Amino acid sequence: MVVLKNPVHPGEILKEEFLDELGLTSGKLAKALHVPRTRIERLVAQKMGVSADTALRLARYFETTPEFWLNLQRGYDLSITAQDSDLAGDLEAILPLAS
């Protein structure tokens, strides 16, 4: 597994690659997605992640796939979690089944 030292949050991708590029605001996107404005604002501010519900809505609006959005979130979550020093010690102590 490749772990990024500085993973990019899906909210950063949403802001830079979609909102900024298309001249959209969080409010306009939220209205188009039929979600509270705060959901998009919190995602862009990297205070929350992409849920399955949000992934489906973003995919429909931007003509991407829900997997695109969920994979961004999954990769971010794995990278952040893998950097946890307590977890690293626990993982080292786990012996693979084949051993």
C-alpha cells in the first residue's frame, strides 16, 4: 500500500478542480445538489469527508462517478490513519496468516 505523507483532502480537490475552475460557489453547488450549504462549506474546509450520499450527488452534477469521490476519501482516510504511530506499532505486532 502506498501511503502519502501529505494526502490531499477531497474537499481541496472539489474546491480547486471544480468550484474554482468553474466559477461556482459552495452555495450555488449546494443548491444544485439539494443539500445544505454548510455541507459543501464543511467539505471544502476539510472539516468533513465525502459521504456516499454526497458522492452520488457530486457525481451526478459533475458527470463523474461516485467511486471517484469515494476513492478520494478512501485514499485520504487510509493515508491519515497509516500515519498514526500507535497504529503502526499494532500493525507491526500482527503476524500475517501465512507466517
